[in-house]
Amino acid sequence: MKTIDDLAVAGRRVFVRADLNVPLSGGAITDDGRIRAAVPTIRRLLDAGAAVVVASHLGRPKGAPDPAFSLAPVARRLGELLGQDVAFATDTVGDSARETVAALADGQLALLENLRFNAGETSKDDAERGAFADQLAALADAYVGDGFGAVHRKHASVFDLPARLPHAAGGLIATEVGVLKQLTDEVERPYAVVLGGAKVSDKLGVIDHLLERADRILIGGGMAYTFLAAQGHEVGDSLLQADQIPAVREYLRRAEEKGVEFVLPVDVVAAKEFPDLGTKAPAGPVELAADAIPAGLQGLDIGPRTQELFAAKVADASTVFWNGPMGVFEHPDFAEGTRAVAQALIDSPAFTVVGGGDSAAAVRLLGLDENGFGHISTGGGASLEYLEGKTLPGLAALED
């Protein structure tokens, strides 16, 4: 895979496919982590004398302009972080994009409007996607892929566009791939994996792959209740994917056969109802044994004994990968499990990797020191698919 060092950029227009898909509330950015992660590559190109055209998606608009998903707030924040003006094109490949890019001098940059405002970006039709890629290619002389959070998507700006321009991987993607290789090909043991999040179905592929690689797998979050049910325990009104119980039982059997330690919660924090995240009103939390959650209550976080157990299982590891919160971390009554796991990674001497998505958001929301981790990924879905052994379209497009 070529890097920026292999690409001539001075005096050229360089298209940077970044991942600036940040959360917004009332038009305000609530977590700028992905924007900050994009800055080093953009700054390097600007300093090298390139005119930089940055593009990204945000949210899931339906192939047409939608003000709720505009990248205008991102343009303002990017300019603040870079300390220079960011010209903003109000479309993707129309008059505004062409005029904005044409006006750039070397060392200046522009941000295009949300790529998903054009249906060609996400189209499953190769011709439609290719036509949009042709229009994007006309805006630049070279391409740098640096949006790791989107490399698992076969989208025009990620997969088709690199084939139309001289291309290379940006610094962020190079770093992410290097870290993932340390989790797959060059693992230092013991290797502990902590998985959480709502649905076990979202993690089946990565669990299957990790059974061949990990020494222990810790399960929390909503997905833990399907594992507990698979062991014959009562889970009350907790989130349960009953159709996944046979698959979970098979994974537990295989883990025992291979000597992989599966660690499940021994206690939980439960409530009668899912909490109101808007007001953060008290939710009446109750601590219960994990193997006997009564009807009328639902588990919403791992309990204090499980927090201690998980911390102990991480403490002697040499490599730790964490993806998925342990509970409803957005509410203070159910945030301590996620906080405890994150703190255990910070305290561990291991090489620790936070697998993006909600895990990375939780680190920032809970005010934890980001420098305490070995790496915080910008792509939750991309990280998981890489660990599943899948070919990621955006990486394959950069590898020739």
C-alpha cells in the first residue's frame, strides 16, 4: 500500500477522502474526535504545497440534500483546528464544488458538501457509482484515502475513485492498519478481547474469528444476556436475541474445546425501564446476580463484582482489544461498567486498542484520558470487519 511519501503532491489538487461523520445535536458537533484525527494528514498535504479537496459523508441522508446532515458545521470546526479558512462547497460535484476547487491556491483547502447527498455515492449499481466517481475525479489530480471509518463500504469515493487517480493511503489509515495487524498477525499474548454493545448478532463474525486467536473473551453490554440465556439463566426483560442462542452455545462449546476463556457477567445493574437519556433522571438502578434477573427488570450495565472481574482479566494481558460499551453509558446510573473497563485498559501495561464507535465515544463522554490507551480507532465497523478477516473495499482499492 503506497503512502503519501510515494505521492507527488506539491502544486497538485489532492482529493482526501476523510471520515468526518461526527454526531450533531441541534446543528452543533458533540464529539469532534474524527475531525481531530483527520487533521494531521490534511496538514501534511497543505504544508507540502498541495491544494486539498476534503470530502466525507455524515449520517444517512437518502441520496439527496438534507440540511440536517450538512457538513457546514464540520467545515467551521476543521478551520478552527487547522488555524486557516476552509472554503465550503454547498454541493458535491456541481457548480459550487467546481468553482470552489478551481479557486484554491496551493496550501489552501476546501470541503465538499456531504457525499451522500448524491445517490451515486452509495449506489449498488456499478455504473451509477462509477459515474459519480468520474465527476469527483475531475476535481483533483491525486487521491489520498484517509477515512478509515468508511473503508468497509463499497462506495464511490472509497472504492471507485482511487482507480481513477494516482492514489495513496493517508497517515490515519496507515496507522489503523498497522494497529490491526498487531491484533491479528503479530499478537503479543496473553490476548484479551472485551466485547459489548447491544446485539450479539453484530459480533458473531468477529467472535468466530477471535476464537482462533484470543486467549480470553469478555462479554458485556446487551449482548451478554443472550450468552447468559444460552447457559440457561433467567434474564428477565433484558435485551435478548433468542434466535442467536444456538450459535452462542456453539461458540461457548468451541471456546471450551480450544481453551479460550469466556468471561460473562456475574452481576448486573438493572431497572424496570430503559432510562430517559434526555433528562438523565434517576432510573432506579438495582444490583442483581447475573444468573437470576426476574421478570419486570432488565439488565442495563455490568455490576461492581463483574467490573472487578473484568479488570482482573485485563490486568495480566499483553494485548487488549475493546469494542462495545458495557451498558447504557450515556446515563450516569449505567455508566460505571463502561468506565471501569476503560479504566482497566488505562491501568494495564498491555497494548490496548479501543475499537472505535460507541467505545471511543464513551471514552470522551466519560472524560477519560485518551492518551491512556495504546490506540483509539476511528472506525468501529471497519475494525470489526478487519478482525473478521474480511476484505475491506477501501483498503483493497489502495493496495495496488
